[in-house]
Amino acid sequence: MAMMKAFLANEDGATAIEYGLIATLLAVALIAAFLSFGSSLRGLFNYVSNRSGAAMSGG
């Protein structure tokens, strides 16, 4: 009986699951952010690339 109480009182597995859920939530939030801002970031990087290429070629 004491062994069963100790097993039920042990929260080590719960902590690991909580960390796993936090990591999953963070990954989902990052994927959503990348999907929503991806095209605007691509446009920004293309603009910077074109402007820096023009500046380096002297034009």
C-alpha cells in the first residue's frame, strides 16, 4: 500500500510531460509565425539583397 501511495505522489513524469507540452506549444507558435510572416520576410530579404548588390556593383 505504501508503494502505491509513493507511486501516486511521484510527480517526476508530470514535470517531463509539462515540459514536452511547452516545447510543443512553442514549436506550433513558431511555425504559425513563420507561415504568416514568411512572404513578407522573403520580400524584405530580396529587397536588401537587390539594394546591396546594386551598391556593390556601383549602380
